[in-house]
Amino acid sequence: MKKSQVPQDKSALENFTREVCYVKNDEGKYETDLSQGWETKKIALDKAWEHIEERVDEAKRQVKEGLSSPIVYFLELRLMDLTVLSGYTGFWKWQIKRHMKPGRFQQLSSSQLQKYADAFDVTVEELRNFKG
């Protein structure tokens, strides 16, 4: 692609990052140039963020209805999965799954809650008192 053809379409990431593209200059030699984004990528990113927001909203609803513990919500909000959360907390994945149940969550000790709070970057009180 020629330097004049580098896409500069606005996207959700325009204020955060630029993409490096290899382009041909006027002399036909390759060099790098920065792109703000392009329409196809913007559409894909927007769809991905919509899906993430739906998952966060669903997790929030489950907590609100008492079907899940706040761990489910913060897990989705922070874009984590069980493997990542296990790495941050030191809990086994099967333990985290148990802690996702409201009754079991209420039985967690302060030190266990602190591990989750640190992983989610919230206070223990925010974690304990989150009701959706």
C-alpha cells in the first residue's frame, strides 16, 4: 500500500494506540507509517465490546438475583477467566467455581476475600457488598 492509502478511520482505540503499517514511499521503498484504524477493524472491535458488555450485564443480573456471587461479575468486568484468576489468587479453578456460588461466597474468610479484592483491584468491602 502507498503511504497516501494508509487508513485513518476513527475507532474506539484511536486515543490509545496506533497500528504500524508497512507502506511504499514515493521512491518505491518500504517504510513504516501509523494508522488510526480502519473501518473493518472498527466494526469487529465494536462487536467484541458489545459482547463483553452483554456478558458483564448478565453477570450483574445473576448477582442481583442471587444466582451468583460477586466474583462472577468482577471476573467478567476485568476480562479474566478462571485460569487468570487462579494465577492471581492462588486458588484452584475448582475452588473459584465453588466461590462463585452465593452461599459459599458468604463463608469466605477475610484473607480469601482479600486475594480476590487484590486480583480485581477493588476493596474487600466493595467485593463483599456488591449486590448487582
